[in-house]
Amino acid sequence: MDSAAYVVCTKYRSWDLITPSLIPNKITGQWVIHVSVDDTHTNVQINLANAVAKIILGGYGSDSLSNPYSVIELPVKSTGVFEQELRKAIVRLQGQ
């Protein structure tokens, strides 16, 4: 896979502005793939859906990811490289 195939999210800095940007603890999402074939073409549509990055800030009484003190959710976008590579692979397989 291409090294440029990744997702990105917005930066988040702590309220004190001294702490550098916080790195998400968890990134989730779903790939939605639609394939349709007609007599002359294979059409492939791939989208990243419901993607979110979560920064989990622990605090007093926080014992796990299931009981966080504070969760900050950031939107996530794909660079599109993964989708292009997957689309090419599906079309190649269809041609065999």
C-alpha cells in the first residue's frame, strides 16, 4: 500500500496552550464500497463514512476508555490514496 494512504484530523491543543497538539487515542470509521457492473464498465465508489478521532483525557475517577473523564471528537478525512488503490485492485480483479 502507498505510504500516502492515511487519514487526517484537525489538531487539538490543550487549554493551557503549553502542551503540544494532542494525538488521538482512537480513530474509527467505515469504508463504504459500492460496485456496479454493466456490459462495458465496472464502476466502483469508495467513501470513508462516520470517521472520528477521539482524544480521551483522563481525570479523577477515570479508570478506562469506557469511563473517560472527557472525550474530544475530531472529524477525520481520508487523503483518497487508499480509495484509489482499492478501486484499481477491484477493477483489475474484475478484468480477470
